[in-house]
Amino acid sequence: MKKNLLLTMATALAFFGCAQIDETERGVVLEFGKVDEVIGPGLTIYNCFFKEIKRISVKTELETGRIEAGSKDLQTVYVGTNVNYHVDETHVADVYSQYGTAYVTTILQPKIKETITGITPQYAPEEMLQKREEIRSRMEKALKSKLDSANAHIVIDGFTITEFQFSRAFNEAIEAKQVQEQEALKEKNIKIKMDYQNEQRVAKAKADSAVIALQMEALKKQNGKEYLMLKWIEKWDGRLPQVNANDKIIPMINMQ
């Protein structure tokens, strides 16, 4: 009889299983394939003959992607993105009912692609580079709206654009344009420098002309005496008169 009891208990235990649910996930309990309930963190014992448990993460996850899209001028552009998201823990059952455990590939990725391909055609490539933050903000807002409209119950925590990659021809055109702008700026700076130097030369020439005019006027008024004395002083090397053999001082020339 004891043997039969042990056999009965072993048979009963074979129908039961246990699941450990972490803090970052929730357990969706299925009964014959249909959602029965959602269990929180902790150890759960259940009848594995009738039921099974699917784990759904509710922590913030990262979805990276590179989407092919178009620009305003019909050029191909590849947009790299990082999207932080998490499943709304109050609607885990709804998420599983709609998408199972493949909610990323079923709803999130398509909505990311729909968002990007809907916004990039509104911008030319140059504008994408200049208005990156504006585009990022619009994409984040649009993605949240699309997920809400679809009742996806996936919360967007952050949206980042990691790159705008254009065609090789466009990159070469941008590089050539930058070279032209740098050359133009260099030529402009050279012209500014030359103009300044020319202005300095003109100013010096005018100043010299004014000095010459004053000197000529002085020559006319004073018969040139003061002017000749000034020139003599300018040429004098500062040495005192020398003493000759007879200890007589050579007098300075009387310019007058």
C-alpha cells in the first residue's frame, strides 16, 4: 500500500512544474494555449499538464536598426537608430495576446521603419545634416503616436539617430563643396589682407606727402636755413668735435 501511495504522489508531481519569475519580467500563464493570468516576480507552481508559462521582459531594452529611406530630392539615405523601449507591465497579457513573444519584429520594427520612411522624404540631405535634432524629435514623437494608435502597449524611453549615410556620389559632392568653400574663404582672407596693406600704403603715402609739403613750405618761408640745420642735425653722428695737435677745438660749422 505504501508503494502505491508513493507511485500516486510521483504521478501527481509529474503534472506539476515550477517557474521562477525575475523582477524584470512577468509570466503569462496559458491554459490550453489561451491567456489565463499574468504572474509577478517569485516562484510559481503550476499544473504543467494543463498550463504553461511564457516570460515577457518588462525592463528597458535596446533595439538598433539601419533603415533604407529616401530624401526630398529622391536620394537614397540609410538612417541608423537606437530605440530604447519597454513593455507596459500593466498590459503584458494584451501584448502577448496580440503579438506573442515576437512583439519586436511584429509591431515595433515595422513602426520604426514606417516612422523613418515617412519623415526623411520631407528633408533634403543637407537639411538632414543641419536639422538632425529636429528630425530626431519628430521621429520619436511620431513613433510613440503610432504605437499608441495601434494599442501596442510598448513604451518608448528614448530615440537616437546614430547616422545618416548617403550615396558615395553625394558624399563626394559634399566634400567637393566643402573644399570650394574653404578655398573661397582663403581667397577672401587674402583679399582682405591685400586691401588692408594697400590702405596702409595709401595712408603712408599721404602722410609722406604732407610732410614734404610742410618741408617745402618751411624752405620757402625761411630761405631754407632752418631746414638745412635740421638736416645737418639728423646727419650728425653724435660725436663731439675732435682736438687738434695745437689743443685747439675745431669749431662747429656755423650753418647760418
